[in-house]
Amino acid sequence: MSDSYAIVIGRFYEQLAERLLEGARGAFAAAGHPEVRVFDVPGAFELPLAASYAAKSGRFAGVACLGAVVKGETDHYDYVCAETARGVMRVALETGVPCAFGVLTCATMEQALARAGGGKRDQGRHAAEAVLRMAALRREFSSG
């Protein structure tokens, strides 16, 4: 089983993406994994496919999926959020490779900024921590 990790990140909101990436890299580095592969995708909707590529490659112990969807005036937000979450979960369940859903789903940009390493939360860090914990749990089950 690999000891490397991947981050797939939607770049639609570049400022949010950079903050999420910083938090995730910090968590991986703190856990002794300073070299994490980062794969950029256009937006949140593309995250599940990129996570699938990473998980099926056999090169990674886990994948942190990062991005943001900010509610607009149409129903597009609802579809993107739901299908992205479902897709990331499907990749994890089908491959057994931990994939964390580190996608901000917020009503406003202010809410997103507060959760992308701002005052309330650091969703990038939390996603990386979830991947690390689930990868450790996978190793526990595999060794016993």
C-alpha cells in the first residue's frame, strides 16, 4: 500500500483554492508527508473523475478533494454540490482509497472565505486530516 497522498483541487475560485491547498499541505506536512502531488481541475464537478484517476493509479494512500461552490441565482449550485459529494464518496467506496470531501458549499463568498483557512474553519486542513485518519484505519484493517 502506498504512503503517498494526492490532492485534487478545483480552481474555479482561485483565491479559495489557494487557501484550501495551503491548509491541506500544512496538515500533510505536519503528519510527515511534505511531498504531496497536486492535480488541478477546472471546478468542483470534475473532482470525482480526477479522484478516480488518482485512486485507481495505485500510487496514493488517499486523496483530498478540495474546491468551492458558491450559491448563485440558479439551481446549478444544488446539482454541482450533490453530484460532487456523491461522486467523491463513490470513488472512495469503489476503490477503497480514502477520498475526503473538502469542498466548500456556501451561500456567499464571505462564508467560503471564513471556511477556507479563515476564522471559522480550515476545510483544506480538515480534509487532509480525514484522509490521513482513514488511510491509517485502512492500514489497521489490512494488517490484522
